Amino acid sequence: MWLNKLKTALVLGQLDRIASLINEMPTFDTLEEMEQAAYLLQNVKIFLEEGKAETSQILHQLKNTINFLQSTQTDQPASLNLKF
């Protein structure tokens, strides 16, 4: 049952569900179940690494966009531009 829930969460990309299932990992009775769990956990690791790389790329793009926008803005005069 746990293996099926993990498979479903992995296919649907449900990070919260994957995390809770990993925290609730049961003990497995057979070698086949252990091998399936190991295979699924390897796929979870790959999924998380891909998400990390994607997030890093998005943050880099945002940083570049912010830098570009800041470089194209003209300096605004101070709101209290008093001359004596």
C-alpha cells in the first residue's frame, strides 16, 4: 500500500505527500518490496534534484531581470530637494 501511495505521489509530483510518506516509511517484509522502495526513492531523489536545478535557474533569471530593471531606471530626485 505504501509503495503504491509513493508511486502515485511521485507521478503527480506531490512534494508534501512524498515527504510525509518518507517520514512514515514502514518496514518491508520481502526483498522485492525493499527493492521497489529503493528504486522509488532513487526516483524521488532525481525528481528533487531536477526541481532544485529548475528553482536555481529561475532564481538566476529573476536576479538578472532585477539587475536589468535597476540599471535602466533613472535616478529619482529626492522628494525633499531643498535649495538654500
